[in-house]
Amino acid sequence: KQVKEGESVSINCEFSSKQDSLVGVYLRRKLSNPIDLIYVHKSRTTLNESYINRIEFKGEAKNFTIRLKNLQENDTDIYYCVFGVRRGILSDQYGQGTMLIVSELKMEHHADCSVGTRNYREISHKDPIVIGV
């Protein structure tokens, strides 16, 4: 998904497996410098300090939405919902991921003022399909 600097993006993480026990969910950046933005557990939510003023969170571990605000070019990355599941052993299952490209906000000049465009985008993720046991 491509957005401009200063815009927001909304990412939904949904876990619907009936076979696995969900322990918690991370929203993880993967490419440049792997980092967890947020960890959602049934008893608590933990935010990465670098994103504390730029993340809004709604929902619970099995179905939540994160809105990442005031995007900057260095937010360009692939974002994954990573589900910590227990089926005998604890393991991570990655959602499909979303490539987010944040480009410079281009200003339009009109006489004595400059006007930039800001939009709100939504991206949805579903939990991964697990085949076999």
C-alpha cells in the first residue's frame, strides 16, 4: 500500500483458528530492522516506546485494529501480524503481511499558500492458513 508522509494506515489482525490456543499477537516490521510495534495479550497490551504517540489500538488479541499515525518515509517496510500460538509447543505463525510504502508529501503551491493532501487508508490481515498438523 502506498501512502504519503503524515497520513495514517489501519491494520487489522484477526485470529480464527479453532485448533490452536492464542497466547498473544505482535505487529512486527520485518525488513529494515525487525521491530515489534505492539504486543497484544489477553491481560495486557505493550507498545514499543518509539511508537507510543503514533499508535491507536482497538479490540482484543483475537481481533484488533491498529492505526499507525503520522507516517514517515522510514516507516516503509513489510508489516506482519505474528500470532503466538500453543499447540503442545509455543510457535509463531505469520499472517500474509502488508508492504507499506511511505513517500514524501508533495506540496501543491496555490498563490500565497501551500496545501498538502492527507488520507486515511485501511488494510486488513487474516491469520495464516495452517495445513497439516
